[in-house]
Amino acid sequence: MTGQRAPNRIPAQLSLSLARKLRQAFAAHQAGNIDKAGRLYSEVLAQRPDEFEALHMLGLIEYQRGDFAKALRLIAAALRSNGNSADAWSNLGLVFHAQGEDAKALTSYDRALGLRPNRADVRNNRANALRGLGRHDPNPQPVRIANDEPTIVLKRASPAPAPCKICGAPAPLYGVVDFHRSCDIPDGKRLPLSSLPVYYRRCVACGFLFTDAFDDWSDTEFKTHIYNDGYLALDPDYVAKRPRSNADVIERLFGAHKAQIRVLDYGGGNDVLCSALRSAGYPVAVTYDPFTAEYACRPEGTFDLVTCFETLEHMPDPLAGIAAMLASLAEPGLVLFSTLLQPPDFDRTGVNWWYVGPRNGHVSLFSRNALALAWRRHGYQTASFNDNLHLAFRTLPEFARHLLKDMPSVAAR
């Protein structure tokens, strides 16, 4: 999505019923319900085909859906109705950029800056268009986005399909969200729009959903822009509540065998989980997390049980991430991990699914087929307790054999 917020201004010439409908559309759009908003904008346009705000906002919805041709027609029609909107010119530039037409995008951004010269988000997007043309801004200006964050540079999204990161099949563009889009977590903070679009792709074969916008980032950039001081506000359960709950799950599943199990928590953050396991009597429970300085040193040796809770979705290269995890696993050994799978109605919700959140670092979102395939590429089979909690193993170790026997709902794949 773009940095354009649904406007609060209702054109004075609209009838009371159409004005009310437009307000309802704005409210639905701001709440993320683009299907309802799109329907209401279309109802307004059925009676007022030249209504600028409805044309513009419906164009943004088609941009979010990935239908760039329709978005282009609608925003161009809006500009024919009102050519003095910097927002509309800026968003037209984003559509052209998404189509790979950076020369036209550059012209649109220049029109926007002619109307609003101090728009930092437009300058940032203009710089991206210049890079797409192999050129550079001779007078670059430092750009900052909401919350005074430093400049963020994302990999340019090609309109052509890219190879799926799991199976290699074509993965065309599927949808777009704002960089500040975070998961819909209770008590989690909602940020204002950043004006930085993050494009997601979906594999036509295995259904894997991913973005390549962050593929060129270093660990330092992830720490600066995502896993920074503001991360806790977006996911308040991350610090203590969730790792303690996960420790309870491990104790419930493997507590009878704890004396014989060496545990590594991969991506374990602050060691709360392993601290709870050590207190419960596990002789070895070690945390490894490259994004936490205190636990960034990879432990030596192998472990009987490697846990990895809500980490796979954060990996720009999940196959490499799985390989790194397995390098610490004994044989036979078991990986207990969580990652939320796409729901059965994902084709209906698309990138409006609550778990699509680039500001939370969610860059890789699995279908059930993609998850099984990712582990199978390394010679491992998977089994799932539910849509969030899973196992991976080559040969099921003795301490885990009771799971498949006592829990018939866990079926290996």
C-alpha cells in the first residue's frame, strides 16, 4: 500500500447519501477491509462516475490487489477529474514503478513534487525510480519516514515472476502492503503508514508467499529497521509471555525424558525459554539468536531437540535457514517449531491476512505444501499438531516416539 491515507474531506457537492457512503468506504479502507471499501467506492462511482476521491481510492485498492492495469486506469481517471492532487500523482508513480515503467513513474513523481515539494516519501520513491533507470539523483536529500526512522531502501520489485524460494516454480506478484503493516496482535501497536510499498509474491505450484524486498539487507539493516527498540511495542508477548508458554509446551511433550535431552532454542531471543527449561530440570538448554548480542555466538556440538518458535517466517532465505538449524541437530534428533500456515481461505483474504506483517519481519509465509517441501529438500519429514506447531525429523528419536502413538491427530507428511 502507499503512503496515501484515506482522506477525511468529503466533497461538498455530494448528496447526503453519497457522502455517507463515501465516509463508510474511507472507514473500511482505513480498517483494512478493502473488499467492503471497494464495493462502496464502486457504488459511489455508479452514481458519480467522475468522483475524484472514489476513483483515486478504488485505484489504490486495485494497486493493493496487484491489478496494476486497473489501478492505472482508475487513478488516471481521478487525475482527469482533479489534476492538482500530489497524492494521486505520487500513487500513479507507484503504479508505473510496479509495472516496471520507471520513466513514467519519474514523470509522475515530478508532477507530485511540483505540487508538494517537501514530500519526503515522494522523493524517496523518485530515487527508487531513478535507480530502476540506472541513474542517480544529482541532488539527493536525506529521507526519513514515520517515527523518525532512518532511510529504508528496499529491493525493487520486478513485475516479472521470480523463482519460488522453496520449489523454484514461478512466483508472480500477488499483493502489496505498507512497510509499517504489522500483525494484528492484541495490545500491539499500529503505526502510521510509511509510504514504502512491500510487494509479496506467491508460488503458483506450492503456494509459498514471500517478499524479496529485504533480500539484500544485512543483519545490521534488519536490526536497525525491524528488530529495533520499537519491536516490542508491535509484539508485546515476545519478551516473556510467549517463551514461557513455549517452555510449558516442551515440558508437557518431553518432560518425562528431560534428563536425556540436550535442547537448543534457535532464534530464542532473550533466553527466557531456556532459562525456564533449566529451572525445570533440563540439564542442557542453550539459546542461540544472531540478532541478540548476548546469544549471538553459535554453540558447539549437536542437540537432541532443536526448538524454533516463530522464526521461519522471519527468514528471507528459509531453505538456508533450515540448513543452518539442522547443522546443530543430532541424528536421530527432532526439530519442534512453530510457524502459522496460510488458512484454507487464503485466496480470499490474500495479503490482508492478519499474519502478513513486514514490520514484524514476516517475510516468508508457508502453505502446508510449501512447509513439507522445504523440509523434504533437506531429507526431513514433517508432522503437525495444528496449523502452527510442527515437528521435523529423519528418524523419530526414542524420546518423541510417544507423540505419534498417543496423538493420532499428528500425521507425518
